[in-house]
Amino acid sequence: MFAQYKGNPNGLIVVMAAIQEAQGYLPKDLLIKAAEELGVPLSDVYGVATFYAAFSLRPRGRHSVNLCLGTACYVKGAPDVQTMLEKEMGIKAGNTTEDRRFSLDLVRCLGACGIAPVMTVNGEVYPRISADKVSEILAKYE
């Protein structure tokens, strides 16, 4: 994955995307290797990795859960859903379960205020979510 872009800093995002695709996240040792091979300062590599939401510096779960905490979702009960998600998964938002089954992230807007509160799992939208629906929804994802 590095050979094609050796010495070419313009290939950084492509190389990082390939690393993430293969590993599920961006391991530190591979970011160091990318910096060396492409001739890019490591600080720039980390700058790109932390700027783009598509990149993760931590292992991610097989299933990505996003809960909206935008104003409409917040007012309509998203904090209760967050509490239940964290309880069911045994993690705090921003983390991945030990078995790498789920990653839980809070987002500021999913653009679905009319069906708030909203949660997505792997991009599948769950409208008008409530805390009592969390267990049933998570059970669908092995």
C-alpha cells in the first residue's frame, strides 16, 4: 500500500484510507510508517487523522452506533437513550465494546429533526427512538 506513493505526500489520504480499511482503524505503528514512506511529518499525518471524522485512531466495532444530540433530539429524550445505550453496551460514548461488536458515538445532527430523537446503526435510521427500544435494536446486530 505504501509502494505506489513512496515519497509522494499527495497520497497520504489514500494510504490512510487503505490502512483503515485493512485494520479497521489507524494503528500508531502504521501511521509512523506512512509518514516515513511518504515523506510527511508525523504531525501532519496526525493532523489529517484527527481532522476527518472518517478516520479513527482507536479500534472500531463491527457496528457503528450514532446517537444524535442535536437540539430536537436532545429535547425529545436523546439523553435517556444515551444512558441506556451506555448501560447496555457497558461503555461510555466515544468508545468501543471490548469484543469490538459496537462503537458508540454522539453526533450533533443527523438531519432528521422531524423524527427526533434519532439513532443510526451502520447507517440504518431508527426514528423516534426511546430508551425502552435500545435492547431490542442492539439485539439485531451480532
